[in-house]
Amino acid sequence: MHQRLLEHDPLAYYDVFPMYMERIAKKLEGSGYDVDVARDAAIDTVVAYREKPERYDPRKVHLFTYIMGVARHKAEDRRRSVQARAQREKKHGDVELLRRTPKDQVEMMEAYVKVRQLVDLLEEGEVLNERDQAILRLFLMGEGSTEEVAKVLRLPPMPKEKRQSEAKRHRDRLLKRLARFGKEDSDDDS
């Protein structure tokens, strides 16, 4: 097989997979690697060997021993990568949970009441026009993309940069107006 790969035999490229793939994966699984990690490492190993068979020196070690050594390195790299990704996602998830979760039920209810009162004031009063109310609804639903804001603003066709600039200008104007309104409202309560 090795000689055929060195000679760039096209059939050898296909024959190498069934010859080594399952054996490598089973050995890695037997060594304690996760099934997905073992399979991915086996594929990476066979592909790497197939692409650069000249890296193997038959005088130093048996072919399968060489391939298993490469597979173990690839499996360990994959395991570390999977663990690091899981750690990052857990850390990011914990931070997001802390940001989003009120400290207790009382705090959650207070926040809900404040938001509801603000929305009622904005809808009842002459603070925001219909277009600004529509943009505010987008923000409250978590949608703030330039395209969605531009649709609400009914901007005419224009270059993308100009469209983004207009949407940002309107968004900034609305946020300043809301900040002023919030400040005035809190001054009235004191």
C-alpha cells in the first residue's frame, strides 16, 4: 500500500481508507477517546498519510505503528480543542445567564413593571411618533439590524453605506430622545 501511494496510484487513495480507517478508530476508542473524536482523528490521519506518504520512513517503524502515533496526536489535539470550546461556551453561557437573569423574582417583577410603564407612557403620550415606536418595538424584540430599521424608516434605494449611516442616525436620535425622556420622567418622580 505504501509503495502504491508513493507512486501516486489513484486506486491506492481509495484503498487506504477501508484498510486503516476502522482499525484506527477502534484503537482510539479503546484508548478512551470519544467516538466522534476517534472517527475525526482517524479520518484526518488517513487523509494526511494519503497526501504525504513520504513522511513515513519504513526503516524506523512499522507502518501501522507510525499511523497510530499520528492518530493519537490528532485525537489528543481534537480532545483539547473540544474541551476548550466547551469551556469557552460554558463561561460565555454563565456570563450571559448572569446578565439576563434578575437576582430574584421581586427584581424581575419590578423590571417588568418599569418597562410596561415606560411603554405605556410612550404609546399614550406624544413622545414618539409611529415610526419611532416601530423602531423601538424592533429593539425590544432584539432586532436592531440596519436592514430592518431601514424598512421601518421606508428609506429609498441608496448605497449600502448611506443606508447604514441613515439607519444609525435615526437609531442614535431615538436613543437620545429616550434617554432624555427617562431623565425627565425620573425628575418628575422626585
